[in-house]
Amino acid sequence: SQQGEEDPQALSIQEGENATMNCSYKTSINNLQWYRQNSGRGLVHLILIRSNEREKHSGRLRVTLDTSKKSSSLLITASRAADTASYFCATAARVNAGNMLTFGGGTRLMVKP
Amino acid sequence: EPEVTQTPSHQVTQMGQEVILRCVPISNHLYFYWYRQILGQKVEFLVSFYNNEISEKSEIFDDQFSVERPDGSNFTLKIRSTKLEDSAMYFCASSATGQNTEAFFGQGTRLTVV
């Protein structure tokens, strides 16, 4: 089955540093989405990258997608304590299948003030 | 900013009881979803719903589960006879279309079966 798998599982950095999280998946995708989840809360959509795109930016977020390697990365620049959360990648496999997403296990990011 | 809202935020129920989890998707969205997250585990897809019918469902979504859009705004997940292993956070989501659009999630309902 197709799965997104993030690494590292946990990341601890100082405020102001950059954080890079990686995601790998197994089968062809239509798009890949990144979400943030604060402890015990809902999933906040961060960014969607389509299979024919290689890079997208949104504020301090930069996402890359390499379909040949079946991998994606999420870079958060100039991190803040408020960025502390779990980050998940989720892949949408098929066109016309709705937005059925397969989530990875997530990266727990801690940003120390 | 439009958002998906879910009620209740917490639900405690006895094993064997029926529960209904409620969601109000974003008003102009056409696709609706339920996902669940067992504590410490991945978020798992349950079901997608479009044009008043189920469009996709996972193996988890067995006969004890059902979904309904009883009116123009609500989207519900019913669990007929709850089991201990149904304890999880249940997320509702919606998207404008089914292709290459963001799925927006609600804050979730934490279901505890005792």
C-alpha cells in the first residue's frame, strides 16, 4: 500500500534555525500535501504540491517534490517557537478518486526559544 | 476564514452504544471525508462522500459505520455499536473538488469508548 513516511521522526532545533523534514512514498501520486498538527488539535493545511510541480513556496515554507525518487521535503526557514508541532505529509494517489489521502507517521518538531 | 466545524469536541460512550459525530463542512465544498487517528498512530482514511453517496471507503469503514448528509450543511458519521478499539480522534474534512485541491480538516472529535 502507498504510504508517506517522514524522517526524522523527531527534530529539535533552536529558534531562528531552519528545519527540514522529508517524506517518502511508494506509488504514483496526484499530489502531495503537508499538514501541521499541534498536540491534540486538528490538522492545519500548509501546502499542496502537484505531481508536475517541483517546488512551491508559502511564506517561510518551501516544499520540494522529486517524483523520480518518490520523495518530498518541507523546509521551514527562520523557525519560531510557535512552529513547534507535528508535521505530516499526505499523498493523494489517483485522479478522480476524490482527495483520499494517505498520511505518514509525522515528524515532531520542537523549536526551543 | 471559512472552516470545518465538528461537534462534539469530546464524546465518551459505553461499549455497544451508538454514536453520531457531526460536521459542518465549508459551505461551497463538494467533497467530504472522515478520517481517524488512534492515539499515537497515523491519520487513517475512512470514507469520502460526493454527490450524496460514498465515493471511496477504506477497509476500516465496515458495516458498523455509516455516513449521511441529512441536510444542506451537516455531514455525520454514525458508529452503530461502538467497540473499545473505536476510541480515537475523528476528523472531518472537506475539499472544493476531488482533484488537486486542498483538504481542510476540522478540529476533531475525541471519542472514548469505555
